[in-house]
Amino acid sequence: MSEKLTSKDQVNALIDKYDYFLFDCDGVLWLGDHLLPSVPETLSLLKDKNKQVVFVTNNSTKSRNDYLKKFEKLGINSVTKQEIFGSSYASAIYIDKILKLPKDKKVWVLGEKGIEQELKELGYTTIGGTDPDLASNGTPFDLNDPKFSNLDDEVGCVLAGLLFDVNYLKLSLTLQYLLKNNKQIPFIATNIDSTFPTNGKLLIGAGSIIESVSYASGRQPDAICGKPNQSMMNSIKADYPKLGENPGRGLMIGDRLNTDMKFGRDGGLDTLLVLTGIETEANVKQLNAEEAPTYYIDKLGDFYEFNQ
Amino acid sequence: MSEKLTSKDQVNALIDKYDYFLFDCDGVLWLGDHLLPSVPETLSLLKDKNKQVVFVTNNSTKSRNDYLKKFEKLGINSVTKQEIFGSSYASAIYIDKILKLPKDKKVWVLGEKGIEQELKELGYTTIGGTDPDLASNGTPFDLNDPKFSNLDDEVGCVLAGLLFDVNYLKLSLTLQYLLKNNKQIPFIATNIDSTFPTNGKLLIGAGSIIESVSYASGRQPDAICGKPNQSMMNSIKADYPKLGENPGRGLMIGDRLNTDMKFGRDGGLDTLLVLTGIETEANVKQLNAEEAPTYYIDKLGDFYEFNQ
């Protein structure tokens, strides 16, 4: 059974108990472009108590720099780049540190600018992605497009995530690289969220774009760099070694059971579910002990509001 | 073990043995826009012997009228609309005769003009599809697009197939209809070929587009109207009752083991594999009895050429 946080004493005991507060962003701090109540005040409260905050997001369309701008635009000015872990950053780190892809190899990107920027910061050249030559511009797809006969032999990795300008040419070119060299080019996914919640609707998520090229190529991604996959947690623990040594000092806060809560639990952290996203209190009450978050709360801002 | 056809006597004995000759088109009659050798002559030979020919194709981007034009353009003038079974036609028939969708209900189409045309011929109104308001035109996707809040309550079926102008808006709108009414709107697929062979490359097939919305919605299609699914065979048998009564009088000719040959075998027909498509002789020789076609031949045109 999860404990519901409804009082000042409960939230303050919880703040005392943990050193690391990991946050999902959308559904916890904001909904789309709308800041949730008392969020900046709650983050200030934690920072005043010398707590380490870390923002963990599966949104691969934005780089960490884009996220910094988003925080500032919403009036949260205290966040630093080092506190942000996005799936595009985690993917770039994976390609660099785990795959150890040589810097003279290129990365074929099925995704948005956020991915390209993080790879560029690490010294990689990307192709595909937001290349205007591949953009949808109203011209019908050409079955004889010479791009299919001019694959780049320097491509050493395929990285796929969410993209809004998805089109047949980009999907089919991605397929060529996934099939090339007898399917030997590594295939990395930023995350596999099937949907993307926006304005109360579910739109097509990164996982559903990736599933298309997976099905066509008969390949599953070799690595997935978003929640709930632990490669992302391992990157965070590498940056915060004390959390790695003692994950019980960390609390993962999020709005989704199958990504955020699983991500924290699998990493050995306690978990706090907020009800400002897609889960309901009725759902939480039905969960068995294995699935239940450690705590739940109506909204993150209650940390601050209960103290007023 | 499959029998290889290499002589005049073999092909003439085979022609005598069957009354119905079912043909896959791409890879058998033509490759893209390139007619294969001696194909018109072979079709004339069969027609002169009063054989019934039937053309069975999974390509959902073309209607039967489009196919007639393609046959004529390639110099095959003897074909009639009644001899053509495309997956867009089979899907429209399925919606009309099996689903019995009332004509005042609309069909949401994730696909090309061929699908729209076949549905229109049966008296249905389509939305989605090639609507210019949904086309990729270089404008970035708008997360606040009002189309997401204006779903059409008259939509009574979703039909998905291959489309070249695939984009995020069309995929996400399809997802809305698949989720609508607690996932109760029927979800029909023209076919689930994962790839689409063109100019020696494999491009994204209908199945890979459909997989994207399947994954996002957590739904598999309720019916698949292309080879090797037998709903297509049943439509053909309904039109040719004698084939239905005695499928052993029919021969399915194609270039793919997992679609064409399986389609014929599952329908109780004998099968002939041509090597002008994606399968090789070495592959055929390795097949066990269950998978092996009844016969194989280098190319369809050998029917005619062996008789010269």
C-alpha cells in the first residue's frame, strides 16, 4: 500500500529522509506549456535544504540547452544544465561512453534537433534528422530517389526517437541503414514510450515511430536510453556516486507507473507518484505491493503549500 | 521437394492440369515499371486455352481501375476489372459485406487514393486519406492542432494501408479513432507486408506503417485483407464458385514464400514460385515439404518460351 501525503509533517519527514530528488518533468512540473501550481516554490524549498535535484525526461526532441530555456520561460531560474538528464543526452552519452563509437563515424538520426545537438556537443557528425533535403515539403515521394543509392558508408550508428516531421523518405532511409552490412550497424532508441500526452490527448510517441522501422527491419533496438531502462539511471548514478552507493537516499517523483515509478524502483530508489499526470487515485489504490509507489500526493506543489 | 519446370512438356502438362491461374503481380509480371519477358504472350497462351486468370495484389495504393491502366501501359490489354483482386478492393468488400458498415458511416483512411476509390465505388464516404488539409506541406506539426478536438462522430471504421505521404498528423489522428469509444471502432488493415521492394531496395511496407498505430493504440487489426490472409482468398472463391468447390483446380503463382505461396497453400491450391522476385533457387532447395511450393520456374515467361 502506498502512503498518501496529506500533511505538513508527512512532507517534511519525507524531505528529511532523502538527499536526491529525481523528477520527471511533464505531468509533474508542468503540463505542456502550463506550469503546475507552487512548483518553483517547492524546488526552492528543496534547494534551501541542500537537496540535490535531478530532472529526468524521456522527451528526445529537446536538448539540455532547450530544457534550460523551457525552465527559464516558465519562471524556474535555479536549474543548471548538470541537473538535467534527457533521453537525447543519455543516448549521446551511451554512444560515446558505452558503444565508444569513433568520432570519425557518423550517426544516422531518425529524430529531432535535440538529438543532433547533444551528439554535436560530444563531437559527432549527424546525418538524417532535420536535414532540410529530407523534410516533408509537399513534394510526392519518389520511388527512384537517388538517396537510396547513395548511403553514407561512414554511418556507424542509428539513433531513433520522436520526430514530428516523420515521413516515408526518413523511415525508408533509416531502414536502409538498419539493414546495411547484414544488420550490423548499432540501433539505439532514445525511449520507447508508445504515446506522447498533449492537451489531454495521446499522440504518437517515440516508441511508435521506432516500432515502424523495427518491424520493417526485423530488429529491436540494441539499447534504449530512456526511462524505465536502467542505462539512464546508471548515467545519473555515475554523475552522483553517493546515490549509486546508496540508492535508498534517492526519491523518484513522476506521474507514470510504467515508466517513472518502475524506473525509480528498478534503480533501488523510493518512489512518489503525483496525480497531476495520467494516473488516478482509484488506480493507485488497486495496485499490489510490487507495483505500488512508496508514496503518492495530489500534486508536487503540496510540498510547499502544506508548509504555508 | 518442389518440381522445377524446365521443359515444354512440363509446362503444358501443368496448364492442362489447372483451370484457375492466380497471379501475384509485382515480381511475377513486372518489376516496378518494367515488364518481365514474354509475360503478355504467356497470359494470351492461357486465355487461348480458356483458362481463368486472376490477379491478386497486396498493393493498396492502387484501385482496380489504376491496375487496369497499369496493365494497359505495359502492353497487356486483355485484362478486365473482374480479374483483378487488390487489397484495397478486398478491404472495401470486407467492410461492406462482412462488417456490413451502414453507408451513412464514414471510413477513416490511413492510406492512399486506391483505398478511397474502392470505398467510394461501394458508396462509402472517406475522411483522412489524401485530404489536402492533412498533407505534408512543410508546415511544422502543431501540438494544438484543432483537428484533434474535432473528431468526426460518423466514423464507423478505420482502414489502414501503405501511404507515401505519411506524417505525424495522420498517424496521430488515426490513433484518436483507434482509441475512441473505448477502442470499439473496427480496425482493418489492407495487408501487413513489412517491406515494399523497389529497385532492388526494401522500403517501408504497409505493415510497418500499421505497426506504428498498432503499437500506439495497443490494438492489432481486427482483419487483414491481403495475402496470405484467407479473407482475400474467400472473396476470390465467392466470385469463382467452382474454384471454391475444388481448390485443387487452381494454381497460385507468386514470388514470395511467406505471402504468395502460403496464401495459395492455405487456400488449398497448388503453388508455383517464380525466381524473378525475391527468392532464390538455393532457398527453394532448402525448404522442407511443408513450406516448399509445388513447382518453381525461372520466370513466368518460360510458359511461352518453352513452346517456341
